[in-house]
Amino acid sequence: MSFAIQDLQQEPVPNAKPSVSNINSVPDGGLTAWLQVLGSFFLFFNSWGLINSFGVFQAFYETGILTSSSPSDISWIGSIQSCLLLLVGAMTGPIYDRGYMRQLVAFGTFLIVFCHMMLSLCTEYWQVFLAQGIGIGLGTGCLFIPSVAIISTYFHKRLATAAGIVSAGGAIGGLVYPIVFSHLQPKIGFPWATRVMGFIALAALLVSNAVFRIRVLPAAKRRLLDLPAFKELPYLFITLGVFLGFMGLYTPFFYVQSFAINTGIVDKNLAFYLLSILNASSCVGRVVPNLVADKIGNLNILAPTSMIAGILGLCLVAVHNEGPLVAIIVLYGIFSGSFVSLAPTAIIAVTKNRAMIGTRMGQSFAVISIGILLGTPISGWILGASSFTYVWVWGGALTMAGATMIIVARFSMVGFVLKRKA
């Protein structure tokens, strides 16, 4: 099953040249290369974009069709969706390496569209969990590794820039989908609002299926895991840092809208736009820092922006009115966006053999998925047991801990020379 345009197809061969391991052979531009960026942009739009949009469902479910479920129970739907996006990467990395990218993208497209249609029919918690948590989660997982790995075979010097543009798709998806749902749900109801989201996903993903083209493949079959990689300190600490970072990073994405509504800090109409504001500002953080990262190194940008995101998460503790909340949300979007966009390229940066990118990214994100699975449900449990104050402390502290591990990874990679590119 494939939607690829015939004149863009190029069947991969195991010994294709130039080699993906030879960075001098990477095109670093051209029409075909930028078409891969466009296709990957729409994959992020319908993977991370859907993850970033779950906050609007969290708020709706708490007062709508799942009122009998606790905030923690509801957040498990979004967290399992997020977890599967990353965990499925453990399997799709080697599958991608073996040349089945188009099949992965086509299957992911089917799952996302089909499960949105099934979600529109749901009325009970277990039904929503299966359709939105499991089904859409599996679909997004099929899209994630191809969206990142394909551009690494077309870009080297401008990889961070290309990755930033791709990652902006997640922020724009997180901007568009909450607005679509918030506007349509009161007018046409939950079923048709989710169906419209499914049709939007279908249109965008058809573009991705049409333009993707595999340039080169590794010369040999790759293992599912590359466990010796964890003996390399930069790779180990990057994985640990992103694990902790993602465990705390999505707490505001899931709970800021509920926080605004439940506390009455902002007008209810503005509250429905907070998630879109957060994702809109995230676009800046996903593109601009990447432009700088191309010049001074991914880790040199990822470490400070992650630390600032953690600090801003802690600042939500002191918010008691509308102005500071919107200001912090905008800044948090910028710095958290940098974390999301640079984390995959940081793993690439510490991978010397580019033929192993798929496998290493897959196993890293399998580990990281556990953090993203547990983070927001624990936030919901904390909220049920205490208040939003401790929710923000939990999220902010974890994000700062992740930033600390990234700093350790940076120094283990290039030493204590601050001006060195890393």
C-alpha cells in the first residue's frame, strides 16, 4: 500500500551509493531533499501535533463524556498515546533501516485516520482508551522514526535547520487541532469534530506518502538493538536526559487548560486558546534555536534551553492572574519547543555511524517512552492528592534534571571547553 508519486519513486538497493555513512555524499539541499522536509513536516503535524493537542481533550473529557473518570485516569489516554509514539520506534527503527519506510508511513496513515473515525463513536472510557490511546498511538509511532531519519540522509551541515522545520509541524499541528476541536465540538458535537480532525490528517498525510523517496540504505541488515551503544557516555547521558526531560515536559501541555478553567484565572474563552498559544510559540522554539545549533552544536543549545524550560515550569507555581500565565505559556512554548526539536538530532550527533541512526534512535526512544508514559499520569495523581502547585513543581524539577544530564553528556563528549562545538 503506497501513495507515492511514480516519478519520485526509487527502489532502494542494499549497496546503494553514495553511502549514508559518508557525510560528504549528503546533498544538503535540492528539490528532492526539501520535499522530504515537507513530507516529514506533515508526519510531525500528525504525530507530535496530536500529542500536543491532547490537553484540549483532557479538559473536554473531565467535563464531558468521561466525567466519572479522574484526571489521572484520563491522562493515561494521552500518555499511552505519547508512549507508543516513541516505543514503536524501537521496532520501526530497524524496519526503516531495511527499506520499509513507505510501508510504515502508509500503515501509520491508515491507523490515524481510521482510529479518529472510531473515536467519534466512543462513549465510554475503555473505548476512548483503545481508539485514541492505543490506535492513534500506534499510528503516530509508525510515523516518528521515518520523519526524523529520512532527513538525516539528505542533510548534514543544515540538518538542525531541516529538523527544526520538520519539528515545527508538531507545533503547528498542536495549534490547529485544538482550535478545530474547540470551535467545532460545541457546534456539531464530539463525533463530527473528531471526524473532521481525521479528514485533516488524511489530507496532510497523503502529501507525505506522495513525496517520500529513500535515497540510500545501510549495506547490511541491522540489529533490533545496539546495547553496546550505552557504554558510550554521551549516548547514555543524552538518553537519560531526554528520558527525564520528557517525563516532566508535557505536564503544562496536558494540564494548563484545566488549570486555567478550574482556577478561573482567565476567561473561559481564552482558556480554550491557551494550548494553541503554547503550541504557536513552540514553533519559534523549534526553528530559531536549530538555526543557531547548525553553527555551534546541538547540545550547546539543547542544554540551556531545557534548563530554562524547567525553570519556567516552576514559575507556574506563582501565577495568580491572566497576564503572567500567558507570558509564561509563551516563553515555555519557545524553550520546550527547542527541546522537542533538538532531542532527536542530539542522538544523531552522538552517533558516529550514520547507518545505525534508525536502530539507535529506536532504542533510545523506547527507553524515553517510559518517561513520557509515567510523567503526566503521575502529575494527575499529584493533582488528585494535593494541588496544581505540586504538579508544576514535579514537571519543572524533572525537566531541569533532564537538562543536567544533557550538560553531562556535552562535557563527556567534548570535555570542559565551553567554546567547542557539540
